[in-house]
Amino acid sequence: MNKARLGALCFYRVSNENMARDNFSNDRRATITDVAREAGTGKTSISRYLNGETGVLSTELRERIEEAIAKLDYRPNQMARGLKRGRNRLVGMLVADLTNPYTVEVLQGVEAACHAYGYMPLICHAANEVDLERRYLQLLSTYRVEGVIVNALGVKEETLETLARGGVPVVLVDRSVDGLVTDMVGLDNTEAVRMAIHHLVSQGFDELLFVVQPYAQVSSRRVREAAFRDTIGALGVSGVSSATIVLDLDNDETLAEIDARIDAAQGRNRRVALFAANAPVALRVALHLKELHGADWQRRVALMSIDDSEWAELAGMTTVRQPTYTIGERAVEFLHERIEGAVVAARECLLPGELIVRTSTSTSKTASTSPPTNNGGT
């Protein structure tokens, strides 16, 4: 057997007793009609029992129904029951990038809250492809989900509006969608960036480079970049220079621009700090600098980031930690309230980040101004 297929298979053991249950083995599943016949009652009584309306049933009848269900190994079709009542307890979550630690951590909060409220999440990974986002939303609509949580790259307002007009509430995570008025939960990006810049300036860094992926189509990146410029301007500290570098994670030319700016700044005897807009940017930059300068690359330049990934502690990198788990929980809370009929103005819940100071931005760290060398970094 192909080992790759094992994960898709379900194994179970069948006892002799199970195989003798009125011939209800693997040939077909017992139905509510079968249970009614075995219990000597009608389907209405079985339906009442399954829906928890046991108060209208006698003790003797409840016992007969329980025995029949156990004997026939009856398992109700929850999807069919939900559709009949107009509820199926399914909620969709569309995410742009499951390889991003931020997404995984938010998803943990979403799953925990869904469990608490009795929902089953359907996770759709669009792999940063806008067309796939659109197709997944159409698919979720066909599944008649009760609500959708969206953390996507470039989904259009009209696509989500179609869901909303069909009575499916939408909650956005981390980023807004132009033209769409709906609930949104995420980080207070402006305050997070302000906190980071104040930390770097207080540590004596006077050349600040904000490194961000293309941000024109992603609201959270736009807000962070604008907050970087606004905070530097509001500080009014003479001698502090700054610039934004747009990093394409798949294009090494941008990394060369970072190298050139670091060399130029250090040639003027300035202390350089790179401020990464998120964890994927920070990781790409850190790997590049280690490859270029070896294990001591942090003696040349400071690096801090929004997002506190597990590897950040290992690297001693200062970060702004996002309340990712809480973001996921709050998104489900908002969605649940909408599903239950809440009619309130669209809400924007911006949660505070936490500054985690590590050695990467230490004042005692001295930057080498010697020419860059490769000390065996990989």
C-alpha cells in the first residue's frame, strides 16, 4: 500500500457481536427508520430524543430508544439535521499563508473558540493566490457555512459583499478590505510601531530601516509603514535617519539594497537597526545576513520585528509580540454574536502588542565597521 495514502484512511476493529447486529455491518448504516422499528415506536419520538426533547418521552421509551441506538450503532447525519433546522454549525476560515507562524497561532485561538461555541471550522489555505481566495469563498458558500473569518491577501470587497447579502456574516482578521464595512480584529499596528521606534531610538540607533513586503494591497502593512514614517517625524530627534525598503521575499536584489544601505550608514559611523514588518521578513533578512557575515552578523546590525516567532528567542531578537491567540478567539466571538442575530455597527477591535526586549537591540552591542566577510555562514 502506498504510505502516502495512509493518512486518508480510517481503520477500525469490528467484533463478532457488532457483525451480528441485525446485519447492520459495513453494508449500510442504520437509519432513523431502523431505530424506530427496533424501538417499537415512531420516527417522531426518535427525532425528539435526538434533539434533546426527552421530557416528553416516558422513561421506558427513552430506554428502548437508547438500546436500539446502541444495538444498531446508529449515528445521526449531523449535516443533514443541521440543514433541516437551518443550522449546520460550520464556519469557514480563509487564510492567505499557513506557513506564516502568525496564521498558525491565530488559528489555534479560532479553533479553541469554535470548540467552546460548538462550531466546526473549515480551514481554507489560499497560499497567497488571489484567485484561489475567490474560489474558496465560493466553495464555502456552497457548504452553507454560518459565517466566515477572513485573513486573506487580496480578496475583493464585492466577493465578501456577496456573502454578506446572503446572510453570511464576515469577520476580518489583521487586515481590512477596501469598501467593506464589517467587523475586524487585529493588532494595534500604529501603537506597536510607535513602541518599537521609541525603543530603538532610546537604545541609541540613529539609522532606522523599515523592511516590509509590498504593501499597496495589504492594509496592515500600509498602516505599519505609515506609522513608521509618522513616528519618526513626530519624534523630532535630530540626527536620526530613516528609510523604507520594500522586500520581495523571492527577489535577492532587494537584499542587496539592504546590504548597500547598511554599508553606507556604517561608513558614516552610524548605528543601524533593521525593523522587519513581520516574521517572514525578519527570517529572510536574518538568514541572508548570517550567510553574508557569519554567526556574528548581529555585531554589524540590529534586527527587530513585529511577530514573536519561536526562533526569535533563539536568535536573541527583540520583537513586538502580537496577541495572536486572543485575536483568533475574539474573531470567533464577533462571528458568533453576528450568527446569533446581533445588529450593531461594524466593530474594529485593535489589541495591544507587547515589547519583548532581547540582546539584538542592546546598547552594549558594538557594530563592526570592517568590510563584510563571509565567516562560513550557511
